[in-house]
Amino acid sequence: MSDTPRQRIFSGVQPTGNIHLGNYLGAFRNWVKLQDSFDTIYCIVDLHAMTADYVPSELESARIETAKVLLALGVDPSCSLLYTQSQVMDHAELAWILGTMTPMGVLNRMTQFKDKTGAGITANLGLYAYPVLMAADILLYRANLVPVGEDQRQHIEMTRDLAERFNNRFGETFPVPEGYIPETSARVMSLTDPTSKMSKSDPNVKSRILMLDDPDVIRKRIRSAVTDSDPEVRHDVEEKPGISNLLEIMSACTGRSVDDLVEEHADGGYGAFKDAVADAVVEELAPIKPRYQAISNGDVRAILREGGERARELVAPYTREVKKAVGLKGY
């Protein structure tokens, strides 16, 4: 057995409760796979969630439900560190330190703030400084790799810049993390608007499939998915975004290539093709709901409590090192 330490991966998820198919195929299925090869740290980022309007009691229940779904998907607390961000206030402390080194011009260029305020979320300091807290999340644990999609590349570049900025000013402290794009990640689009990503915030419930949806609901959603008037099944994102989305979903669920699926279903008509996609999704998600139902809220709270304790112990020496470097050594 090799004595080489595993590289550390950090990733976070906002506590939105029931996770949808896009989350699963794009990220969380890979979270489970990564446990076999990496030192994995998975955080439910409830401090980030506070940047938008929320109801405190609903935030608490969403944290529990999100953790429960992750456990049902296969995140193993004996392999991965699973906890909530607010359990480790070192996240906020490091974010303040990094914030004193973050130029306003850099934050002004971050597109997420513009996108969210443009979508109606009230502008606030937390939302504006969101990327700094995200950088702190990653650097706090000395992560080497961060799973990212295309929409997160800007954030990982800023994190790398802050790590280098800190190291140059205060001495080598943080490894400079790299973005990690798993080979099997999929970009799943809305079933009602295949030019937009699948999202739980979409007011149209038919736009998404949730991990805990019953098979009948899944079949209805896929059968009603927006397509086009040309009956040929082929992959063409520009001309046939709806069919292309369904092909990519089916490919992700079956492990078969898009070209192979096109060859099989090209002339069979949309009805038969949608039924085949629905069968693939139902089969992929079938084990999740029973596992979810077998986990009690008490079990989840115990796992998160232990995860928070482990996380605080892990980062304590790192935080002391940072504070000493910047002149905040304790007495």
C-alpha cells in the first residue's frame, strides 16, 4: 500500500433540502465516487445560504434534509468529513482576514453577484463578499482540489489568487488549489426550458426531477419535457436543446454514449424515446428513497455533531498558523 497521502478535496452545498437530478448527476454522484481516492471534506454551507432571504426554522430543516439526502446518496461519514459551515466559525474568521486583502475591483468583476441581484435577490454585503467566504472555505482546510463546473471557474481563480497573495505577503501558508472537473459530471438542463440549467428555484415544478420523487412523477415530468416538432432523435444543442438534454440525462444514467443512444432511438419517435429516458432515470434513482427513509433525523444530527467536532479539531492548528502569520498571535 502506498504511503503517499491522499490529495484533499473540499466541496460545499447550500442547504436547499431535496436535491434535484441536475445536482445529483452534475456533482453529488461524483462526491460518492471521490471518497475512494481522495481525502474528502463536504460542507453544508449554511452561512452562504443566509445571503438570501430565509426563514430560520426552514433553514434548520433544510440543513437536516440536505444532509440526509447526501447520506442516502452514499456520502459516508466514516470516509468523508460531513458537517455544516456554521459549526466551524473559523470559516468566517478567515473570510474576514482574506477580505482585508481582496481588492474591490476583483469583487466588482464577479458575475454571481450580478446574476443573483439581477434575479431579484436583495443586494447585501454578505452576497457581495460571497466569493471571499467561498475562498475561506477552501483554504481553511488546505484543500488541494475543488470540484467545479463552468459557472464556478471564476471563484476558484479568485481563491487561487488570494492564496498566492497571502503566501507572498505572510509566507507560505496555503497550497494553491486546483479546480477539479470529474469525467462523469453532467450538465442537466430544465425540462421546461432546456436552454437554462435545472434549478430548484424555478417556479415551474415540472422543470425538475427531485431525488425523492416517485417513479410516476418522474415519468410524467419526462414525458412532458419540452422538445420540438422534428421527430428525429439526435444530439444538437442549438437546434434540439430539449432532445439533447434528454440524451445527456440518459447517457449519464446508463453509462452509454450519446452516439450509441442516438443510433438506437433515432427513428423511434419521441414518445418511445422519452419512455426509455424515464426508465433509465427511475432505475438510477430507485435505491435512494428507501435509504433516505431508513435514516432518522436524530441519526443525521449525531453525524453532523461529530463532523463539526472533527472539523474544528482539524482546522484549529491551521487557524493558529494563519493568525500568527498576520500578527494576531494569542496570549
